[in-house]
Amino acid sequence: MTSSEGAVLEGGGRDRWVPKRTLKSLEPGLARMEWTRRRLIGTSAAVAALAGCLGEDDPDENPDRDDGESVETDDAGDDDRDAETILEEHDLEDHTGQEVVEIAVDPEGDGFEPETLKIDRDTVLEWTWEGPSTAVYPIDIPSDCLWAEEVDAETVEERDAGEESDRLFWAEGAYRYASRDADGEEFTGAFRVRDNEAGAEGDEDETEDE
């Protein structure tokens, strides 16, 4: 349903009111989603997929969420589950400049490969399962991302070898996520989404310093 003020988007089992200004901002993202392996049918399906990291347009709709802060699930406050802490302790595999980044999910081997990485905004992460485990679910993510409102460790579905899942990430910040193998053991991964323009300027500064 649409009006001059916005539209109600249907998808993912729930309806969501999206203001007119947000619909306009989604138009470039809808075009980008056309080339991903997940062939979404129709505009409403594409919008539903993008909503995974769709920021709240009106802060009053979610008064408990503070802009710029991360959303922690369950015991994500522990240092070993805090996204920023994990990323600072690892050398991040650089996948900036790529539109799609593939991540292998090997529950019987190394878990996620790569385990930690950095990407630009508007990058699609595509997970491919090499063995049975659950779908990926968030542990500690930026507040603008709605991933945690769609799935958690208790509601996540099972995945089998050969299955794929992808998601577009535009919200900047640190992300920590996980999956559980057939024995219920959790394995985790992490990545940072950076601002494309800010990242490019930072790279230029490093080159000049050298």
C-alpha cells in the first residue's frame, strides 16, 4: 500500500511502514541487488532483502536505540564476543573495492573463511555452506542494522552443504556473527564495514606518509 507520505512494504512475515524519503534512498540499492545470485522477484522482495540493514528513519519509533551504538544480543557484552574488540585483535583480510565477497562456512573445519575481514558500504556478503550448521546470526552489530530484529540464536534455521545465503551491508561499523554446528558448538566471524569515501581518503593519506 502506498500514499504520498510513504508505503507499507510486505516481506519477511511482517509489514513495515517506510517513509517516502526512505523509499527514494532505496532506489540505488534496489538496482544493485539485481546482480546478486539470489534472484529476487519484484521490487517488494528486493526492498525486503535490503531491510536487513535498513536504519530507523524516525528515532521515536525505537526510543531505546541510541544512534552510533552497537546492538548486542544475549551475552555479547563479553570481550570475547564484542565486535570491536575482536577486530582490533586481528589482521583483517582486505576485501574493500569488491561488490560481492564470498565466505565459506565449514563447521567441521575452520568455521568461516575468511574469519575476519573489512568491506566497503553496500557490499554483499555471500555465505556458502560446506557442511551442516545453522544459518548465520548476529552477536554484536551496529545499531542502524536490523539484522538482530530478524533472527537470533534461538530462531535461526538449519543449513545444509551446498546452500547459500547473502546479505547487503550498508551500515558502517563492527559486526560479530556466528553459526552452530551439528553438535551445537558455536563458531564466529567478524567484519568491519567502512565508509567508501572515508576509506579512500585514508588510503591516500597512508600513501603520502610513506
